Amino acid sequence: MLIKICGIARPEDAETVVAAGAHLAGFVFVPGTPRALDPDAASWIRDVPVATVGVFRDATLDQVRRVRDRLRLDWVQLHGREPDDWLHILGGRVIRRVGVRTPFQWSPLADLARRCLPLIDPGGGDGRAFEWGRLHGRPPGVRFGLAGGLTPDTVGDAIRTVRPDMVDVSSGVEASPGVKDHGKVRAFVQAALAAG
């Protein structure tokens, strides 16, 4: 299981994420959001020694590819209304945000999981939690990530309930928007590793 700490906006926070043992470090490139980075001022991301993820929402394909290539990002994460044909164009390392409907439909997610890593996130990055039990009936072999309201106190229960292939947190390990609480980062990773 992969552990992703997202919304990293400072090099010192990236250092803590790496030292804590996270597998993926996420960086937001959505202008106007609290954790948004300017790609022109984020060359330090190239030196982060774990897999890096660039988060985009409703950017153009050229913008996504330009930032990915310039900062040597390992993964691209799509959080908007990007067309499905981008998944093939961007290659195998794409995380795609999926909302939570009632009842939850596994068939579309299973199809998506053959082309990328779906990320089940009810709020689209706003830290909104949901009842993980709604994800019962997972078909065998369907990979997905889980986000939304995860904290050091809740991630263990989420993993034991849902058994995701990745957990993703941003606001749940922050002191303030864009500033990570280093103790919470370490506690989150430890709790996720213990439950996974």
C-alpha cells in the first residue's frame, strides 16, 4: 500500500514527508487554491527523493505535460473534468479523482482502474470525510486510492475497513493550509504502515 502526503508547499515539509517514510509526495498546481505552487518557483521538487505527484484540475493537456516534464514529476493527478483519452496520452502513472455516489458503483471504477489509479475522494481535495463502509463489495483485483477526511487518528480504521492500495492526505496533517505539522505527518505514516 502506498502512502501519499499531498499539498506540500515548502521544501522543509517535503524533507519531513520523505524522512517519515511516505512513498509519494504531492504538489498542487491549481491556481487560486491554498496550497498552489508556481511551477517557475518550484524547481526544488526535482530533488525530492521519493516519487513526486503533480495535482492538476482543469488545466490544458499542454500545461500538464509542460509542468510534469519541467519538474520531472513521476505521477500526474487529475482532479477535474479532464477527458478520459488523456489517460493514454499521459502514460501509466496517472491518478484520477473519482467522486462518491450512493450507491457506490464499482463497474465504472473497475474500468478506470485498468488505465490509471482511481482516487476515491468525495470532496475533490477539500478534506471532506465519508462513511467508508459505503465501499463494500469491492471486486477482486480492483486497485484504488482513498482520500477525504483522513487524519493520523482515522487512517488506520480506513485502511482496515476499505483496504485501499493508496491513502492520500493533505489537510489532515497540516498546521495551517500549506504548512505541514511534522508530528502529524510522522504519526499518519506510522498509523498507515501499522494498519496496512
